[in-house]
Amino acid sequence: MKINRLFLSISIRSKIIILSIACSLLPLVLIASLTFVYLSKVIENKMSDTTSNLLSSINWNIQTFVNDVEAISKLMLSSRDVQTFLSYDKHNFKEIYDLQNATRSLIVNISNNKSYIRYVYVGSEQRELIVTNQWDRFSYDNIYQAVSRSKWYEQVSSRGGRGLWLNSDEVRLVKDKPNLLLYGKQFNNLDTLEPIGMLIISIDRRVFDEMFKNISNAEKGDLMILEQNKIIYSNSHNNDLKKIPQKDLNQIYDLPEQGNRIESIGGERYVITFETNPVTRWKVVSMIPYSSINSEIILIRNVTLSLTLVAFLLAAYGAYLISKRITKQLTLLTSVARKAAKRDEIEGILFEEEDEIGKIGNQFLRTFRTNTELSDKLIEAKLKEKEAELHALQSQINPHFLYNTLNSIYLMAERISAKNISKMVMSLSNIFKLSLNNGDYITTVGNEIEQVKNYLEIQNIRYKGKFEVIIDLEPGIEQLRMLKLLIQPLVENAIFHGIELKEDKGTIVIRGRREGATLIFEVEDDGVGFDPVDMQPRGYALRNIQERIQLHYGQDRGIGIDSIPGAGTKVTLEIGIMD
């Protein structure tokens, strides 16, 4: 409600500007918001699709590589030379040597065609053979015994001839070469299916660099391959990413088969897209810093906000020009109305009659000028009329003549000892003298009370001492200035409408005091009283006093009446103190 009143109180020009801006701003904000949300969604979908396609390609390469290793293991498993080498239980040294050479030749042929193979190991409790493409130093003299004591050996044995991938940290056969990936498989006799030994193929993890060198992550993210909850490959050059806490690796590996998430890793937010290889159960993970995606969104946001701001400023400027054009003549009309209210001269103003406002404005000017001329003529006529009346009154009653005449009557009454007549004439002369007050309508409290005393003296002679008068003034207020002839009409009402109608004698009490910036007078009588609802005929005199007081002292001043039928009346008069 307050906002509505505030809107209604502002100028029409401001209303037009506000409405124009609101009508343009709301669609701009809506369009900008929808555009920003739409483009942000497009970027996210683009990133998701691109990364998903990338992971699918990587997974395909991994599957091809895994199938290749599986094919090598099957080739070696199906070799009679390898089968015989592992299961031969005789002590024919030459036969064993020939079988070993045949097995070595097979491994060498395979290794020469597969650059990613670091070494190949085949062995059993009777004998073992390892062929390496590097000058590696091995950690054990009897590899089979070392491997057979590892937890990994139990896992391989439990798979019944199926291959198993593992991290070289668990079975480190080569010294100072931790960056290897191992594939292990139990060899079974092709005839009896009894276990006869095991196969270990060591893969240099740099094979993934070759595998992924032609695959680029368009979003400049990092790729990882997780086996269980360990990193078996990472192309990251970010040292912080290489130091991912184990709990975060566990969290990533525990994600579903495939999908994407936004997670905090190592204190930084990443968009993580992942896909799990169905054979190896390796989880291929793409980690793109959220800031790299967010930078494009921020760019779109800034461009959108800039365009919205430019559109808003253009709309605001257009609204300003339109409102200025519309309200120009309204503003001029308002100015003319203010001048007319102050009765100032309106010269040199002319409205353009291109629209209704201009026509109304010119008509208003014509009407105002006509009314001004008529008002001036009317005031001039009234002044002349009052002037004539005053001249006539002055010619009929000359104050000095009347005052001198009253003095003459007083002297004549003294000569014949008519005391009451002389006293009344003297009081009347004083009343007239005080009323004239040298032509000033402002008198003092002392003069006003003195005039009331003379008036009461005349009335007491007339009514033969029917009432007593008590005057109680606060000391020091006699010299204060006040509007004349305010108290005497109240005393007159007390006599004529209170005491005169009473059978026995009465009392009139006049009090005066000062309260701050206010003078308070009370005229109280113990006459017959009246019902305040019926104030005629005295109401007319009281209204005249009220109008005079409010004219000179303000609307918060005036008179108050408190009367009880049969008990009396008290009239309270409140006026200001004049300087």
C-alpha cells in the first residue's frame, strides 16, 4: 500500500520513465537469463558428449590392447614346446635345453612384434624362464617361489586359467622399475587340465602414452586408468593431481559403471566422467577442472550482462526522450497553475496547440487572465465602496466630537449633583476612548481589563447592583499586548444571558494568567446557565470572537464553553502572546 501511494505521488514524467524501463527491463532480464541458462546447458552437454566419446575411444583402445595380450597368452598356452617345458619331469639335460630354447624363441618372436612387452616369464616348480627386452635386474633368483608366496598368486590360481591384471607394486620382480603393469595367468595341461605353471607378461605403462598420443582431451583435462583403487596410468602433468588422497581414489573407483559427476578432489572441483572396461574392470576417468568449463560460462555471462546493460541504457534513454516530449507541456501547465495559485503575473507563456494539453493550457491562460481582470475590478469596487462608507461614517460621527460631547454632559451632571449620570457618562467616555485606542486594533491586557471595568460600572448602575465582580489577574501580565475587544463581549454575554435572568444577585469572576506562550482568560458567572447545544443568540457573538482569534493567532487558539443549566457558565479564552 505504501509503495502504491509513493508511486501515485511522483510526477507523470517519472511514472512514464519507470513504466517504460520496467516494461523493457523485465523482458531483457528474462531473455538474458534464459539465454545464459541455455548456453550453459549447451556447453555442459557438449563437454559431456565430447568426454564420453573420448572415453569410449580410449576404452576401445584398451580393449584392443587387452585382447592382444590375451591372444599372446593363449598362443603360449597352446604351444606344445611351452607345455612340455613346464611339465617335463625327466632329467635329460639336452631335452630340457632344447625345450627351453624353443620356448625362448617363441617368446622372443612375440616380444619383437610387441614393443610394449617389457619381459615375459613362464615357470613352474621344476624350472622357469624369463625373457626381457631391457637390461633389467631381477629381485629374485627363484621367481616362482617368490610369486607363489604372494596374495596375487592365490588370486591367479583361483581364476581357473583366466588371466588377471595387477599392479607391479604387489609383485615387483624387476629392481628399481615400479612403473610396470603385470598380466598373470595359470597354465593348465591341455590334456589333463591340471596346473603345470604360470605366465607373467610385464607391460611398460608407457604403452598408454603411445596408445593415447593421437587422442586429445578437447577440454584440456587429465586422464587416469584405475585398477581397483590404484592409479595404473595417468597422463597428468599436474603434480597436485598425482598426489590424490587415497580416500578420493576410493571415492572415484566406487562410482557407478559410467556417468559423470562434479566432485572436489584435492581441494579443487573437477568434472569427472568415467567408464568401466567390462573385461579388466579398469575404470577410465577424465578429470576436467571445473574452472576451465566455468570460464566459458563466465564469458557468456559477462557478454549477456553487457548486452543486457547496453539494451537497458538504450531503453532508459528512449524512455527519457519520450517522457520529456510527452510531459514538456504538462510541466509548463503545472508551472502556470502554481503561478496562478500565487496570483503571480503570467507573461510570455504560450502553449503549442499540437495536442490536447496545449489547447487546455492556452484556454487556462485565457480564463486566468479574464478572472484576474474581473477580480481586480471587483476588489477595486469594494475598496471604493468601503472608502465611501468610511467617509460617510466619519462625517456623521467624529470621535473627538463625541468624546468632547460626553465630557460636557459629565460636567453638567456634576453641577446638578446627578452622580449616577456623571459616573455613567465618564465610564462611557472611557470605554469610547479605550475602544478607539488611537486607531490601533492591538491593546494591552491592562487597557482591555480597564475597558471591561468601565463597561461593568455602567451595567451595575443600570441593574442597580444586581451582580458583584471579582477580577483576578496574574501579576505582570497587564503590559502584555493582545487583540482588543475580546473580553468585553464575553462579560456582556454573562450579564444578559446569565445574571439578568437570575432572580437574586449574581457574581461574575474574571481571571487571567499566562502559561508559556499562551494567555488564558476565564469569564465565569453563576447565572441560569444553558444547554451548550443551544447557543443562540449568544452564538453569533462568540463565533465572531472565534474568527478574529484564529485569524490573528492561528487555528489552535480560540474559546471554550462549559455551562450547566441552573448552575452557571464558564467561557475560557486562549490567545497567543504578541511581541
